[in-house]
Amino acid sequence: MAECECLPKCPFFNDKMQNMPSLTSMMKKRYCLEDSSECARHIVFLVLGSEKVPADLYPSQAERAREIVSGQ
């Protein structure tokens, strides 16, 4: 898999989110550098656009992303 196309502007990848989890480096490797298809931020970005990605959404919150996308 390739790097996510959102890396240059992603607040998570660029350490711009509040309360970054202690496992940030592992999450970046998994969701940002290897396979962005399960990244919650990327899921919302692809369907609704970058302006609809919640500031507090972490890559591991795929279920929350699916709820956002489905309008719940």
C-alpha cells in the first residue's frame, strides 16, 4: 500500500491535534504510511470532503467515521 494522499495537510499526521495518544507513531505507520483505507479521517475525507472531517477524529475511529458518512 502507498502513503495516504492527505499527509501534507493531515492534523493527525502533522501532530496538530490535541491530546495525541501515546501510540501515535504506531497509528501513523498503520493508517498513514501503509493502508489509509481503514483510517477514519480518510474515510470521511473521501466521502464528504476535508471540511467535514471532525477535528477530534482519530484514525482508529472507523466506526465513528461510518456513522458520520451515513448521516447518523
